[in-house]
Amino acid sequence: MSLIDRYVYEVGRHLPRKNRSDIQVELRSSLIDALEDRAGQEPTEAEVVELLKEFGPPKTVAASYYPEGQYLIGPPLYPLFRLLAGIVLAAVLGAQLLALGVGYFIAQEPIAPLEAMVGLLNSIPAALGMLVIVFVILQWFEVRPETEGEPWDPVSLPEISESATVNRGERIFGITMGIILLVVLSFFPESIGFVTTFGSELFTNPVIAQYIGLITFSLLFGIGLDVYLLWQGRWGTFTRIAKIAANLLSITILFLLVHGHSAWLAEHGASGFFTALEQLPDSTNGDWQVIGMAAFRMAFGVALIITSLETVVMIFRLVRANLKSGFSPETMPPS
């Protein structure tokens, strides 16, 4: 019954958590009863495949369990809307906190709690309203997330694997942080730096400004991949290769940033972070900037090492998985 288990599991991925387990139990029971009525106690794989084809693709079956009625956003589009609504909420909250942080730490503007709350209450409905309008238009024109009319083959159902399941929280966090960084690069590039104390002088980072274009492209690539992963719900050959490519791009940018900071520090007579710290008692503004740039270099260096190790692990897992099963059509993105 492994094919039925895979089918029920795939349907469950597109159901709300609240009643997912009950629906999966009901669906499995219905499938087994129908199969026994048709083929007896020992059905062949071909008979199982034929039954699943009659039930339909997992996303279509999952959509049938949503309440019937007139929709602004119907069942086929609702899972995607719910996903994007959560991302929009997180991004709006992050952008508001960023704006408050810039105003307080950089511009030295006091935070008015009531004004901040009003701004948040105004921005969330506006953002969600625009998202709803987009999906209402999609619903009106009966746009579907998947291409209709293509034959669906139950044999293409992926194996049940927790390691292949996408961590939704991690992906949403990545998207939110990516959007916040894009906001900083787009609207506050002159504020990329550090301060020593609240309201003190801002020391800008001249190295990061040289690579804003590359960093922006990398962030957009990562956000797009995370959105695609959230929609697919699992890792496959295509998404693992795309993630490796995104990591290689990040490694290149991090290397350039480390090299750029090292060159800047060399020009200012600093050999490293701890050497600058030794001079701290007699520090001037220039020394503080040297310390900050050395700290940036150290942070980028740590990120470079971590990203490199993560990439090596992902390449190893990709090679191992495909040596076992070979490249298969279902691991590639839908056309």
C-alpha cells in the first residue's frame, strides 16, 4: 500500500493542519475500500495506479475538502494565498521595525508608540488588500497554479521522506530577512554601517556599497527560490541544484566582501580586529571605524565558512540521492 500512503501523504500537505489527520484517515479508508471492492485483497500496482488516477491529482483532491460556495479566492488558489499572506505580514512587520530602528539609532528621532501602532495598522490592511485584489483577479480569470490538461501519473508520487520536506518556518524567515535587507539596500544605503552608542556618529561601510548590485541580485534569487520551495513543499533535484547555485553566488559575494574589507583595513594600517582592540583606550573616531570594519570582515568571514560547509553538505546529499535513484522527471520543476 506504499503508493496509497504516498498519495494520502501528498494530499495532506495541501490540507489545513486543523483537520488534516482526520481527512487523511478518511481518504485512506475510502481508497482501501474501493480497491478491495475492485481487486480483492491482493491488488496489483497497475490496479492501484488506475484507482488513484480516477481519484485525481492530490492538490485537486485536497481542494475538494474545502467548503463549497461562492469564493473571492477559491480552493485551488487559497493555499498559495495563505502562504503569501503570511510572508506579506512578516515582511510588513519587519519593514516597520526597520524604519523605527533607523529613525531611533541613526536619525535620533524618538519613537512614538501610538504613531508606530497606527502606521502598522495602516500598512498591514493596505498590503493584504493589494494581495487580495491580485488573487480576486486570478480567481475571476480562473487561473490555476498548475497546468491543466496534462496527464497525471500516480507512479510519479515522491517517496515519503521527512528529510525532503521543506522547513516552512526557515523559508519564511529567509524570505522576510531577504525583503528587509532589500529595503535597506534600496532605501537606506547610506545607513549601512554601525554606531558605537545610541545617537552617536554613524560610521558607514564603504566596501558594501561597491557590491550592492550583486547583493541585491543574490537576495532576489534567494527569495524567489524560497517562495518556490514553499509552494512545492519539498526538496527535489532541481531545487537542490538551484540552492547550490544560490549558495555559490553567496560564497562569491562573501569572498569579495572579505577581500574588500581586508584591502580597506590594509590601507588604514590595521592588521586585524584584535590589534585594533588593543588600541581602544587611545581610540579616536578613525580607530572606531577600523574596529567596525574589522568586525564586519570577521562576520563575513564566518558567514563564508558556514555557507561553504553547507554547500559541500548539499552537494554530497544531492550526489548520494541521485546515485541511489537516478535523475527522474518528478524531481524537475513542472512545465
